[in-house]
Amino acid sequence: MHDEPAAAIVVDVADMKVSNQAGDIIMTHALGSCIGVSVYDPVACIGGLVHIMLPASSVSPDKAKNNPFMFVDSGIPIFLNSLCKLGADKKRFVVKVAGGAQISQGEDFFAIGKRNYLMLRKLFWMNGIIIAGQDVGGNILRTMYLDINTGRTWLVNSERNWDI
């Protein structure tokens, strides 16, 4: 079991944080249909976490311009570039993904969680990025953590803690 850290860098919805500071733990709460992506370069000890809401920026180009992290297709490239600007190397990325759930009761007409995940997979595939671990789908909320010292990514909800 992993306890919640005393102090962490919090990533809000439609936001991202990157770090190369030993001791930093980056976290994001309430991943439901949203997608959380942690990326870590184990050689450079650089990592980050992004919390994405929707798959495609084409539904609202103005919102994407003001906050690209709302969308997979506009936020992920900026997130990955931010890591590289700190000194991370794309060839060493260790990528973990969580969320993409169906939280609402009944029929999931818009299937936002599934569409988020599919758009992410497509974007990664087009860029030669492999997902090393994931916990997606289902109907649970997840809180995601990334430890910059080790690259360990873990999830917490009301019932359990687990590594991915």
C-alpha cells in the first residue's frame, strides 16, 4: 500500500505539470472519463502528468487555443514537448495511462472515456510511443501519482491503491 504523499504537485483538470526535481510527486484527482497520462524518462529523471478531458479539439477550437490540455490531440503534443525541453528523450519515455471510465449510470451515449483512450492510442501509435502500463475503462474514479525520484506511477481510489 502507498500512502498519499504529504506534499504533491497537483495537476488540475485540463492541465499538466512536468518536473526534474528529486522529491517531487505529481498527482491528479478524479480521473473518470478523463485520461491521465504519466511520462517518465528514467535516465534523465524527468517526468510529468497531464489530465485530459476530451478527445478532439475540433469540437471547440477556441477552447483548444485557450487551453490545449482540454483535448488529447492538442494537449499531448505540447505535454511531450515540455518534457523534451527539460531534457527528456522520447526514445526513453515510460508512459502510463489511467482513466477513460464510464462513470454515468445507464447508456454511455457519448462514450467520452473510450473515445479519449482511442484518440490517445492513435496519437501515440502515429508517434512511435508505446504505453508501458495502463488501467483504463470500468466505472471507477482514480487518483494518479508519479514519483519523480523513481518513475513509479500508482493509482488510488476509495477501495485500494495499486501500481501501474
